[in-house]
Amino acid sequence: MSVERVNPPELAEPRGFSHAVVGTGTTIFLAGQTALDPGGRIVGAGVVEQFEQALANLLTALRAAGGEPGQLASLTVYVTDVADYRAHAREIGKVWQRLAGRDYPAMAAVGVTRLWDAEALVEVQGFAVI
């Protein structure tokens, strides 16, 4: 397994993401995860709390498939309020570092009008190479 982060000097320095990730190995595709608890209820009143639960759920699925956070190659974050997500970016970054470490996958944040679960503020989806 190999995951290499590529951040060309010709591009702006990335903060909280990598510009590209090259992986060699088995690919794990991870379904979108929201802040569902084991009982199927959305938990967390704000975007930071919901991001933490959604990321924890994604990492649980990744570990169950044999992967680790450092093997994430790509992550897409869907949010219902981009301004709120940006306003809490520093706190969200701290959650990322606590749960996943300091290696960042290629990432995108996408604003959406709503998610499958009406109470959900954030959903994370990604893939890893192990």
C-alpha cells in the first residue's frame, strides 16, 4: 500500500487538504456518513458536532474495511450552510486532527440545499487506498 500526497509549489499552499493524492493498492469506497448515532438518530446541534460524528462514522467504516485514517485518498464534505462551515473551519480542523491525524486527503466541500436526513447539516464521503 502506498499513499503519496502531492502539493506542487506552483499552487497555493493547501490548508486542511492535499491538492492530489496518489495511491497504489486496494481501493475502499466509503458511503456518505452523517451524524447518525447507532440508533439511527442525528446527534449534535451544530456543524462541528455533526462533523465529528459523521467523520467518526466514516472512520469506523474505514477501519472495519481494513483501513486507517492516513490511507484516506479523497474526502468530499457536503454541507447545508457553507458560511457556517467556513466560520467553524478552525474547530472542524481540530476535530479532523484529533480523529484522523495530520495527513490530509484530497478534499472538497460542497454546499447543498439539504441532505437525506433532514436534520443533518453535514455529510462526509470518501475513498481510501490500502
